[in-house]
Amino acid sequence: MSQSPNVNTQDNPEEIRWQDVLTPDEFAVLREGGTERPFTGEYVDTTSVGMYQCRACGADLFPSDTKFSSHCGWPSFYAPLAEDRVRYLRDSSMGMERVEVRCANCDSHMGHLFEGEGYDTPTDLRYCLNSISLRLVDGQE
């Protein structure tokens, strides 16, 4: 696990490309590590069957059958499609130690991983993700 870097979009040409294809809100979360407000994302209460993909690159990340209701304000999952689909970084921001979750394919910020919270899931893990980081492809699982 590595430290989450600060992204300077003015000096990084790849980030400028992302600014061309993402909305300003998507860019703020996916490329700058922001967080959408709780209970505002389109997938907080979604129960549709499908595959959640990275909104930036389209990589399959989380099957809908791993999504559960955590009542935390963001979509929650207990496991990715496969461990190689995401990567983890130490996040010391906000005055606490957390684990940031990123798309392994394009390195976009998805959210954070929490463990040991006592949810009745097979893994006792909660991938707390931003809706704006995801795109649900209905019926694909």
C-alpha cells in the first residue's frame, strides 16, 4: 500500500486529458480524490442487477451481488469482482488513517475501504464508494 499522492493537474498532461472527458464533478472525485456528499449519489439505494464499472475507464469492478445496504450515505460493497481490479493506498487525510480504493486500470479514486465494522457480509469489509466514480451496466454480472 502506498501513500496517496497529491495530483497537480497543471503540470500533468494526462490529467488535462481526463478534464476533457469527465464532467467537473467527475474529475473532482475520480482524479482529485474528492468525495460526493452523503445520500446524494445515484447508486446509494440502487438494487438493480448488473456490474458496477469505473466511470472513467469502463473497467468492471464490483458485481451488484456484492452491494449491501450500510446506511452510510454511499454505495457499499463487500468485495470487488477480483482483487486485481482495485488497488489500495494509505490515506492519512482528514485526521485519520484510512485505505483509499482506486481503479487498478486507470488509477481513478473510487472511495475507501473499512473493515471490522460488524456488517453481516461474507468478508466484514465495506468498500464505501462514490456513486459518481461508478457506472452500473444493468443485467451484466
